[in-house]
Amino acid sequence: MKFRPLHDRVVVRRLESEEKTKGGIIIPDAAKEKPQEGEIVAVGSGARDEHGKLVPLDVKKGDKILFGKWSGTEVKIDGQDLLIMKESDIMGIIGK
């Protein structure tokens, strides 16, 4: 991918949600909610503090994250559906 987000922004690929419930009922596409879990694809260099010093991001490429339901902007890059969001929209890292 030839895209690098600026400042404190990250590019996220949504992780696919389950197609069945625990009871085995198949969920149709129209009834599925968009997953709130994703994987970091690219990160910016970081934000600047009030003194102009670069503050690096807490997340890195490959991290599995949890983000808000309405977070980010949906974009299509190299044929992939991705999200671009600020690091502050990320609620946490999964599995660390």
C-alpha cells in the first residue's frame, strides 16, 4: 500500500464479524453490524505537543484494536475498504 497517514492518524482494516451466532443461526449480511475490531495497516509519525516536540503513537502496524462504532472515515485504497482515524478514536489494543 502506497499511503502514509499524517500526524496522529492510523489506517485500519476492519476484522470480519462472525457469520453465525453461538447457537448456530446464520446471520444474513443485511442484519450484520459493522465490526468494531480492526488491524492497524499504517500509522502516522505522531502528534506534536504544545512545545513542538513529536509524540510517537502508542499503536503500531499489525496491532489488533477496538474502536468506536462511528469512528473514522471509510476509504478505498488499492481496492481495499479501510478506515482512517485519529489515534484518540482507538479504545484499546486487543491481546497485548
